[in-house]
Amino acid sequence: MYIHPAEPTLTLQAKIHISSKNKNKNKIKMNINRAAVNRSKASPFESFLEGWLVRQEHHLDELITAASSSGYSDEESKELVSRVLRHYEEYYDEKSRDTRHDVFRHLSPPWCTPLECAFLWIGGFRPGVMFQLVAKSVDDLSSLQAQRLDSLRIGTGKEEKKLADALARIQETAASPSIVERIRRISCWPYGDIIVGPQMGTDTESLRSAMETLVANADRLRTKTAAVVVDVLTPKQSMKFLDASAESQRVLWSWGSNGDLEGSSSQAK
């Protein structure tokens, strides 16, 4: 499941208010951003993402309608939730293929705004944010549901800690004197192109492989946690949760884009 790495505390009411007020404007801005991506030699993943975001807009419209309607049966709600989850699975399948090609692009994606990148956690959203979204979007949890979600939250936090520790170890390795010195020599080489020696190639390949594994494990935790959350919730509760998830992504993107535009305008003046 793809939820943007947003972790600022936003109320669902505020998200919906911002979205409904600026919905058309946001869509225009997203199209502008996609056009910019295309102009900068979009990779196959970026081209996929462009179409994926369009489909996500359609799903969000459906979720907003369904979550605010009493006319949806449990079966209809369940079918909509399944379609949205398949949509997110499609994203992660494509991302998995792309990270095998270039994992480092997913640690600071060129298709994200600087604000979005500021909230990235190992190439995506921090899984624990899902529990915040449930708390703000679902107000009719049973005591059993609350207990199951709390247990899942604790377990997810422990897994997050393991991944964060693994990231710290990789960063320490990347900053080791031997690697830093070789990179420094390359950056100071004044005579044009150089041939990277086998040792440097081995070092960078090891880092790449370690990061690829780490991002894959983080994505696995994201999707596993989302699947269990949806399993604990009823179909109609899941619709509210998925609605809040997609909405938070769109709001963060809008905030980041507005900041970029304002910054560009002030520089132009």
C-alpha cells in the first residue's frame, strides 16, 4: 500500500476541507508536475507513476463518495477496498523492479517535491503513520479492534527500529575512511574521465545491494502492516482509512508544490 511519507499531524476534516476547496487546482498542479517529469527524460518508472497517479485520483474520488454515502453495501465496500489495494500492489510491484535497477533514486526521488522528500523514510512512508490515520479517520472502533491495532502498532514499531538500525549501519559503512578517501580522490582527479578500480566497484556494489535489501524490507513492512490494518477494520472503516491515506498524500504534495512555486516567484522578483 502506498501512502505518502507524510507524518505531520493533520485532522481528517482539515484534509477534506483543503482538498474540496482546491481539488481542481491540485489536479492542474499535478498535471504540471507530470509534464515537467516528461520533459526531463522520464524513466520507465516515472512514466508508470504518471498513469498510476491519474488512476489514484479516480480511486480517491470513489472513496470520498463511498465514505460519505450510506448507500454502499458491505459487499460493494469490500470490492472497492480490494480494487484500491490492488492499485497499491501494482505500485509496489513496479517499484520493486525499478529499485533493482537504481535503488538510490527511490531514496530521494526526483518526482517528489522537497517537502515530500523531507518526510521519506527508507524510500517511502513510515509504517507507523497508518495508526495515526486510523485514529483520525475511524471513530467507531470496537474494543477488540483497538486492542488488535495497538498490538500491531507495537510490533510495527519494533520492526521499524530494526530497519532504522540497519540503515545506520549502512550509513556508517558508507562513511568509512577507505570509501570516503577513494571518493575524495576521484572528485579531485583533474585529468578528465577515470577508470574506477575493482575495489571501488566492489564497495559501491555492496552499498547498493545493502540499500536494495533495506528498501525491499521496508516496503514489505509497509504492505504487510497495511494488509493487517485493513483486515482488522470493516470494509466501510477501511474505505475511510484509505480515503484519509490518499488525501494526506495529495495535501502534502499540494503544500510542497505551493512552497516550491512561492520560492520560485520570490527568486524571480
